[in-house]
Amino acid sequence: MDYKGLAEQLVNKCVKKGADLAEVYIESGRNLSIEVRNGEIETVQESATHGVGFRVFVQGRMAFSSCNDFTENALNNAIESAIRFAVNTTPDENNVLPDDKGLTQVEGLYDPQISQIPMEKKIELAKKVEKLAMKDPRITKSSGASYSEGEGEVFIANSNGLLKSSKESGCGFGVSVVAEKDDQKSTGGESCSRRFYADLKPPEEIADKAARDAYEMLDPRMIKTQKAAVIFDPDVARSVLGGILAAVNGERVLQGASFLRDKMDQKIASELVTIIDDATRPKGMRSRPFDGEGVPTQRRVIVDKGVLKGFMYNTIVAKRAGVKSTGNASRGGFTSIPGIGAHGFYMEAGQSSPQDIISATKVGLLLKGITGYGINPVNGNFSGGASGFWIENGKIAFPVKGLTVAGNAFEMFNGIDMVGNDLDLNRSFTAPTFRIKLLQIGGE
Amino acid sequence: MKFKKYFVEGIPRRKFLEASLKGGIALAATPSLMMQLLSCKGVEKGSAKIAVDPQVLDRVIQKALEKGGEFADVYLENRISREILMEESKFKSAVFGISQGAGVRVISGDKTGFAYTDDITEEKMMRAAEIASFVAKNGQSVGPVKVKKGSRESYVTVKLPLGAVADEKRIDVMKRANQAALDYDSRIQMASISYYDEVRGRTVANSEGLLLSDELPLLFFIVQTLGVGNNTRHMGRERLSRHSGFEMFDEVIPEEVARTCARESIVMLEAKDAPAGIMDVVMQNGWGGVLVHEAVGHPLEGDVIARQTGVFTGKLGKKVASDVFTMVDDGTLPNFRGTTNFDDEGTQMKRNVLIQDGVLVKYMTDVLSAKQLKMERTGNGRRESFRYIPIPRMTNTFIEKGKDKPEDILASTKSGLFVQSLSGGSVNPVTGMFNFTCREAYLIEDGKKTLPVKGATLIGSCLDVISNIDAVGDDLDFGPGICGKGQAAEVAAGQPTVRIRGINVGGSRARR
């Protein structure tokens, strides 16, 4: 199907039917997912799908509709529904669409090979990573291994003459296992996803990490409630980055629902902290040439050596704030209106090796697992369930489970006193190992 | 793949399934298409019924079992939805969704094959059946029974059908909630009112000859308010949801929802740092039942039991909890958010007692896990949409009411934490380790509720927690939520006031 031509036609149709401004967002794609357990296939799911979302503006009022039926009747009905629905919303002078025709050059988003590789090979990969992860005698059960892939194309057209498309692919595999000892159970899992099949890590590496995460945590101990240094492993980076990300959402800032709302150009973290949002890295899993409403993307500094430098905006929120869109319109698919979200969001690497950080810690927690919602974006409060290793005299002493950690965002960001050199940009929401010098830890 | 964590929470406005903190299950890319969340929606003018010739369904099922396999089903869906957002006293957006499609599944031994199509045509469904049959190659073969139209008892009644409600009525309940929230206190700086309704038409047909159709309405009303104090801010939240017609707003008025929300926002402005460490916790009746939904419910789902990885594997008939603890999953509670007329595999909904007086008596199953475990189908086979395979899920899950008076439970607790409401939480179903975040909590000092404390995390192991529940109130109540397990499901969770001895609380200060 000529989706690009269709997108343009549909914009015209929206205008003809009464929209002052209109945007058409089409997605088409296919995906495959394979799950295996104990060496046998458990599920195979394969499908192709497409859908269209219409955003219309009638006298400054915004409404949206979506459908996955491309017959003429269904498309007409969806457009008319959106236009009819618009009478219910409030007119707003900020309700505009982008017109920037530029494209950011981003290499390596689509691998034509993925679909050419036979299904048997993909099944074999999942079976292999499971088998390797079960090799260690401490690993007693498999919770399953999987392989999945997808490719898709996005088409955006609007009544400002904008017309863009982008094609992307992705594939990944992973495994989850259980280690048991007497009555204890401990789980571990690891995965790897890439734009290109050939770039996937060897299954040995994934299997080793999954198994190690499970058996290393056997025989955990409890520690006393205390304040101590907490070293954040890259596995738990998201718990801290997620709070910053939500708090730099330009709409939250305008609404006063962000703990960073009045901190622009001020120091919010230790000077070791630099945070970047990058949509341009070649082969990046979250890289893309334009955002969810067609605005060219960029690489932006969000926090520069501890100083807050950037909020994130889509077109409407940017107009309201009196700035330019930062290319951060995010879309949950063809069924939703654009919100605000990050691309490749990460903390820059520092100088110390992870081992140096551990060696420099007299007493503390090496945090490997955290549960909960992370930092509350409204007030910066933080609390989570914690597991990892206890450090004594610069050495890992024993595993710990069932602890809690808590604090406040500013206290945490400013307390970062060591940053590792082990940044892996192939993970999303990533950071190197870093240490917060003092945090409340809850135990017995 | 990282270990799947299951969680329930109320609705963050735009995103439903957030990846777990440890990097999530964000496997392969094409982000949006692969992460179709609660996205596909459903019916315009009232009806979401799907007209399809039973003979076509017979041919699709026949095709699905052509290569082998002992079970196949076809699930057709048509969903029409409306979502309106009011924020900062403005109606910011109105989103209308129309979605339809069919999923075909084949079970052969322990293997499942699945494919779906957006087009409900014989040609596309036959193609999906062929793809789904891939797993059945060389499998044992069972011939299908021709489908015959059946019916099931209805637990969802509608007085004011959503398709017939004028948009002005929707707008009106939102305005009323917004006004009530802002009027509550001058420190309420903003209210966010989110209205969602859908009508989902379902048709299920399978190789056992079953053919069922129905239409399910769903309403979801969420109020969030921002309270602004001298030193802090707090976003409160209150939700109302039922499988019901628009009459829901006559039974629970929108102003009441808004005031409950605003009250939380204001009270929590005075919150002090929560204490850290192990202490006794009293949980108020209602949505707190999400604790047992997570900590006990997920590990009792048939898939983790069939894989023999679940923490309750091999514990059927054994004592797993204290004598005062009885837990039920009941998909028949009239018009509840977790209720349906039949599950998404066509199985009759039931009241399933899972743990009776501390003894484990039942697991929750779907067609596949019931077969693997050689147990009955309990009506828990659910799917987010035609794009997903059915898996064992909870419906309305709760701790059965006990004999204690809520006020006595509090008065007999010397010190600890009183949890009035929880945001949500997650569990690792293998180890049984769970966590929850408090939304509104207070210190207990000398048997009394005293100062409010900041949103602390509660963590523990499910087997410990159900053994340590020593008081169960007589005041059972429920709250609505969204449960995520790779796909979203609407659920309700409930409990009377209960006391749990010794939970680890993640506060930011040492105890006095």
C-alpha cells in the first residue's frame, strides 16, 4: 500500500470535511515473537498490522481519532468522528502543528537482513541461550528464553505541508532462570536488543549474566537500618534517571507538577553529573530522524556538570512556554495523541572504574535491584525496595535482599561523588556505575 | 528478557505499562506497534456486535488444526472508545478510537501458536490460522467440533448504554469533578480529570464447538489533583471504574470522587519523613487489596504453577497462611471492573476461593494451564485485545472479610504504620518478593493514627506476609486498577482492614 500518498490524501480529506489544521499518522509493521522453555517451543506469535491516527483542529479545538480498518468507509467515519468530537474541547491559541520540513540524518535504523534470517535460526538462538544459562549446577529451573523482532514504518503528514517517513527495525533475545538452594529461590535474567541482527551479543554473554544474577544472590543476609554509601549498578540507573526525565517534561513544569519547575540554569546535582538526550546516535535503539509529530530530533544536554539546562517540549507545549519544540513529541502508537518523552536518555561516563568505586567504599550497598516507582516527579521523594551486595572495607562481603532505600532527589543528585567509566549506550535509560555518598537504608 | 514483573497501578495518564526499573522487557523495537497497550479501542453508535458466519469460523478452526494440535480458537473483537482529558480547567483533548480484529490460536501439547489480523475477513483469518498452525507440525491431532451458538449468564447490566449517551453528559461530569476539586481547598492548584469509556464486542469460537458473543461496556474516571504547600507538593489520585452504563455517575457522584482526591492532596502536604525498618502495618479497607493481588494472586496464576517455577508450586492443600486469611477471586461480582460475562476464552465466570482459612485450595487457570495441570478451568483466561494470547489473569481479587472491628485493630496496634491507600506495586512470582508504594500513610502511635508520612515503599515476601496477617476486619471494600503482565487487564482489588505484623518500610529516616 502507498501509505505516503494515502497520508497526504487523508490530510486533504480532513481539511475538506471541516478541519482547519490536520495531521495524519500512519504506522505499519510486523512482529515475531518466539518463547522457548526447557528446550521446547512454548509460543510462536507472528503478525502484521497497520493503523492510522487523525489529529484535527477546528477553530482552535483539538480532537483525535484512530482506526485500523483502511476501507474508505472506515477512514471517513474516523475523520468525521474526530471533527465531531472536537466541539467538546476548549479552543487554545497554542494548538498548532509543526512545519519544520527538516530531517535529522540518523544512520543504521533499519536492518533488511532480519526478515531474511530463517525462523529456525532464531528458535535456535533462544534455545541456545537457555541451554547455556542452565549450565551452572546452581541454576535449577528455566523461566523461559525468548527471541523477538519487529519492523515498522511511520508516515506523518500534516496540513502545513509536512510529509515524512521513517523505517526502523529491532530484534532481541534474552533468558530468565531460577537458582535454588534448600528453600531459597533466586531469579536472574538478561536480554540484549539491537537494530541489527548481526550486532546481537553472543548468547554466552547473556546466559552468563542471567545465571550469575540468580546464583550470586543466594544466601542473602539482612543488615541493620542505617545511613551508608549506595553504589548504583547500571542495572538500576533507570530508578534515578526516570525521575529526572519526568520532571523535565515541559508540560509538568508549566503545571507546577515538577520538582525541577523553577530550577533552570541552577545547580541541581554534583558537577560529576551530565545528562544527555540523544536521538542521533547511529544504530541507537531510541534514535530517530523526527519525533512523534514530525519535528527533527537532536542531541541535547539536559544537565551540564550538575546544572539544569533543558526541559523537553512537543509543539503545543513549546508554544505555550514561548520556546521552540525540542523534538520530544512522543507517541504511544497510532492510537494516541503526542505526549512528551525522551529518546536516548543517559548519564555521561566518568573516570572511575566500577572496581575503584567499590574499593573506595568502606561500608555501603552495591545496589543491583530496585523496585517501586523511583523518584516522585512532583516532589522529588524517593523510596524503593533494594537488593544487591553489602560492601565492607572496599570489598564485596555478602548479598543482601529485602532492604529499602529512600531519600530526596536533590539530596541524591548532589550526593553523587563518584561516576564510573562503564557506560553502555546500547541500553536504554542508561548510566555508568555511580555512588551516592549517603542514603537511608532500611533493614532490621 | 528480564524477569517479568507483574504490577498493578492506577493509571498514569498516557502510559499504562511502564517497563520495570531494571530495564524492563523492552525487547525488539518498533516501539509503538509492539507496545500496543490499552490502545485499541472500540464502538461508535452503541453497538460493537460483530456479525460473522459460524461456517466461516468452522473453516478457520479447521484450518488452524490442519497440521495437528488438540485445541484452536478464534477471538474476534470490535472496540469503540472515547477518552476526554480536562486539565487546568480546559478540555485539552478528545480521543476517539475504533479498533477491530481477530486472533487465531492453536495449542499442540505445551506449544501455542498465535497470529492476528486487523481485517475480519475469511481470507485474512485463514492466513492467521495457517501461521498459528506452525507450532502443531507433527503434533497429536484432534478434529474440531462444529461451533454452536451458546450463551452465558450475564453479570453486567446496563441502564444507560454508553453508545446512547450524549457527549455533553460526559463533559458535564468532568466539569463537576473539576469544580468540586478546586472548591475543596485553595491549595488545590490544579485538577486533571480523565474520562474513558469503551464498548468491547467479543466473539469467541473454539474447536470444542463453543460460540459465544457479547458486548462489554467499561467506564474509567480518574481525578488527580495537585496540592501546593509551603515546602512540598502532592499529586493525589482517585479512580472510579465499572463495567456499567453511564448510570455509574448516579450511584457515585463525580464531586465525591474529586473531594476524596483533593483531601489526599491536602493532607499529604503535611507529610513528614517516614521511618525506615521493620514494623507492624495496618492497612485500611479498599484498594489496599492490591497487596494480596500482587503478593499472593500472581503467584497463584496457573502459568507459573504449570512451569513449576511459582512460589506456590506443590503447595495445594497445604497451610500457607494464617487461619484468619481467606482469599477469593470472583469474576461474577455485578458490574465490577474485573467482572465479565465469560472470560476471553469463553469459560464461565466463577467465584473461586483460592485460600480458605489459610489453606491453599485452588489455582487460577486458563485453557492451557488447566490442561497442563489437569485442573478445572476457572474463568481466568483473559487478553488485552485480539493482538494478545489469553493468559491466566485475576478478575476481582480480595481478602474475605473477617470478624474484627477496624477500630479495634488500630487501637490494639501499639506502634507502626497505618496505610490508608497504596499507589500500586509489583511482585516477582517466582521468589514471591513484592513491593508497594504508599500513597497515603500515617504513623501509628499508641494505637492511634497520628502524623501523615511521605510515600514509603513496603517490601516483603508473600509467604511471610500472609502468615503474619493476624487481624482481619469486617469492612470489605474494593478499588479499581490496571494489572500489567506483559498485557494490561482491568481488575478490582479489595480487602477489609487488616494488620500485618512486621513488614519492611522504606522510609527516609531512622526510627525514633
